[in-house]
Amino acid sequence: MNEIPPLNVANLLKRHGLRADKSLGQNFLQDPIALEKIASAAELQPTDSVLEIGPGLGSLTRYLAVAAGEVVAVELDGNLFPLLKAVLAPYTNIRLIHGDILEFKPSELVNRPGYLVVANIPYYITSAIIRHLLENKPQPRRIVLTIQKEVADRICAAPGGMSLLALSVQVYGTPRIAARIPAGAFFPAPKVDSAVLCLDVHPEPQVKRELLETFFEVIKAGFSQKRKTLRNSLSSGLRIPPANAANLLTQAGIDPQRRAETLSIPEWERLCEKIKTDSHH
């Protein structure tokens, strides 16, 4: 990997008359040690296809191109394109695409099942992107995200400290933190440190596919009212009387006084089954 020349992001941006776009949450990775950590966390094989979301200035894209068979890089910011093309010119196995990842079907971008996704994205679109990638075929086998360290920790939580985000991710795979990345590895440096989160995707979600829609609705309702009991948060979130909510919880074997963050995925699934059969009556 060492033959990859480091990029001086500040100079590159200046030369092209560009600046990092705050509204797009842009922080460009430039530290070679951090870039190598991310590339090695993905555990790429020479036969792999990689979908990179938000290549930015292509600093990481080059490391992926050296390790994988092909890289499809999707960048939202059209202003970066001339620069991105110039940086990536020496590599023949990279396909650059301008657009919003949420507007493409994954199959339009990669046609290899078991592909990998690598993304350095603002955390507030993390769960939308994961859901988008995992509810469409072909399915990636691993998703490698560089996100704020606290967000990565939150995604890896266990019942007791669950959140909407943790559930939305864990229903599809097992998350683990593969590396830590200091704020200084980016330009401009964000205020907080980041982490490399690897999500090893389950062949099938942990909740039956026909219940997934209900699952996302119900967890959203469950977490809609911070620090309320499930009886109350489900009642307001699903717009049903508290007594009905309590009843559904009891039928699913869950104490209505519990709070959303204490439930495990199998418990949510049982609850969803009850709610779904109940709504068909």
C-alpha cells in the first residue's frame, strides 16, 4: 500500500478554488495511517467489488482500488468531480458516479453479491443508507463506515442501552469497532474523534422479512417518547389507547412498564407479530 502518495487536501482544495461543504458534512480524510486502517478493516480480496459512498477527494478510493478488483465510487458533490477525476486518473479499476446513493438501486451500481460497502458519511444518514443497501439485492457482505466515535459506540450497544439507530443496524448484521481515528486525520478536523465501524451482514435479517416494515414502525413508536414506559410510548406512537398497548405487550411476554432501550431484537419481533395479527382483526 505504501506506493500511494499522500494527498495534501488543503492545497488541493485551494488550487481548485474549493472548500469543504459544511452542509454536506464534508471532512476529508488525509492521514495515510488512518486510510490504511480503514482499507485493512474492510479485509478486501483482489476479486472483490467495493461500493464507496462519498469518495470526497479520492484519498481512500486509491487504497481500495489497490486492494480490490473494482471500485464504484458515488459522490454527491458535483463540484468535487474534476478534482476527483484528476486524483484517480492513474487507476483503471475505478468507476466514478455522480449522484445520491439513495436514488440508485444497488444493482445499478454493483452486480456482484457479497460486495463490500465503504463509506465516510455524516452520521445522520447512516441508518437510511444501511436500510437502503440491505433491503435491495444484491446484498453486501460487509459495510465499513467511518463515523463519529460516540455514534459507533451507540450502534454497538446491547439491550439496556439500545437506541433506534442501534436496532436499525443490528437487525441486519453484527457491528464491531475495527479502529479508532483521531479528529486530526481529517481536513477540516471535526470536533470529535471517529471510529471505523464494520457491520458483518447476516444472510437474512434478524426479524422475518414480512415483519420488517412493522418492525421499523414499532421501534420508531417505542423510542418516540424519551424515558417513557413502552405502554405510553407505543400508545402515542401507534395512536392506540394505552390499555391496548399494555395488552399487546403483555401478550408478547413483555412488561408494559419496561422502556424501549431494554428490549432485545427477538422481543421486538414478538411484539411486531402481535401487533400485525392484531391489526388484521
